[in-house]
Amino acid sequence: MGTLEAILLTIATASTPLLIAAIGELVVERSGVLNLGVEGMMLMGAVTGFGVALTTGSPWLGVIAAIIVGALFSLLFGFLTLTLVTNQVATGLALTLLGMGFSGMLGVGFVGLPGMRLGNLSIPILSDLPVIGKFIFGEDPLFYISILLTAGVAWFLFRTRAGLTLRSIGDNHSSAHALGIDVIGIRYLAVMFGGACAGLAGAHLSLVYTPQWVENMTAGRGWIALALVVFSSWRPWRVLAGAYLFGAITIAQLHIQATNLADLAFLPGPLYWLASVIKSVPAQFLSSLPYLATILVLVLISRNRRLTMMNTPASLGRAFVPDR
């Protein structure tokens, strides 16, 4: 039971940054903008959060600073793509490369330094419940924020007039403009929200997941977050399910590698056999499983064109100029 509890806790911790980053990108893409710079914004959030927390002694100030930097970094993308009407794909890739290089330069002095961890909550009695106690009532605060973000975005998109306006811009920005909707202004707000979420996801990595700064510590999580948006068909609750699926794949292979088969005797027969097979596979291959799963999911989704097109914002990635 102790092993199962540890697995659940680490799955939640590994899934939280994926969920936060993907939820922010979902809002951006629902507005019709494709921002491939999630990885770069996450790195900027990670180094900013770590640096501010280490300097001030307050992890919460680090979290706030990471959110602000993520939003400001996204404004650069917004200015280039929405005002100067540059290509969104090329600009997003450039933003990722800029974030990787700039964060590495800013974080040179932080490498190897012990970080400050954002502590977990502890609710008396409830946190002591077996298995689910710490998983539900004893997680870090950003875990609960990620769940609230998912619920809030789902409510906003499908239960409010403002959410309907945002989705209408993503589906047909020309018609929305003809109705008097400020397409560029709303897209700017959506891009900033996505950047703030990416910065928050980066802060989770450097202040919760591994309280330290390592160059390129996101390790491709920004790209997985982008894939999650497509995997979920642009639906918030499906993003939640997808994030925990990928988090489970990441953590399960790590736990199986580090655990003796005798400690997994509680598993049902088929799962125990699967664990024994996985332990015989080279560790390098197992480490690539989350990325292989990402590719596999995208391939399977692309085979069903009707499912892909059903929820895809029709104006996604298309530039908009009001006077054209």
C-alpha cells in the first residue's frame, strides 16, 4: 500500500505542470492562435521562479514572478503574430529557442544551488487517510490550482458569453470582426493567459517537482502539453485525463525500474507480468516512453479526420488583419 501511495503522489506531481501548460495553450488555440513557444515560456518561468524564490526566501513570490514573466514573454509572441502578422509557427519555434537560450544564460549562477520547495498542504485527519489521504488532501498548492484552472476554463468556455465570444473568434475571426468583436484584443488576452499558465507550469518544475535549476529542465514537457491539446480535442476535462495518462506513463516506468519485483506482488497477475517485462527492457528505452506515447497518440488521432476536425478551431493558425 505504501508503494501504491507513493506512485499516486508522484503521478500527480508529474502531471501537474503538463496540465497547467496544456490548459493555457487550449485557451490560446480556442481563440485561433497557435503558440508553439510553450517550452520556452516554461523554461523562463522555471528559472524566474527558482531565482526569485532563492533570492527572496519566498517560494510564493517565485510563483508570482514566474506567472508574470510567462505572460510578458507571451506578449512578445503576441506582438509579432497579432500586430506584425508574422507566421505563427515560425514565431512560436523562435520563442522556444529564445526561451531555451535566455533561461540558460540567466540560470548560470543557479546551477547546483539547493532550491526552496513549495510545501505540501496538510489537513489533520484527512491527510492521514490510507492511500488517498495524501493524494487528495496532502498535495502541493499548485496541484489544487491546476484542478481549479481546468474547472474554471471549462466553465468559462462553455458556460459564459465571454467564452462563446472567444470560441467564435477561433472558429471564424472574420465573422466575429463583422459583428463588432475586438478580435485582436481578445487574442492578446488569450495569449497572455497561455503564457501565464506556461510560466506557472515552469515554476512547478523548479519549486515542486525538482526544487533546483537545471538548464533545459522542461525536457520536452512543453511539446507534450501541445500534443495534449490535440489529444483532448480542445476539451478541458479531456486535457486533465490526458495529462494524468502521460504522467502515469512517466512515473510508472521510473517506479518499476527502481522497485524489486517482490515489492510488486500485490499487483494482479497480468500487471505483475507486465512489470516484469518492463524491468527487463533497457532503462534508456523506458525513459523515451512518454515521447513515444505522444507520437502514437497523435498518429491514432490523425487517422480519424472527422474526430480531428470536429472540435478544431477553424481559424487556428490563420493570421487576421482587420482592414483586409
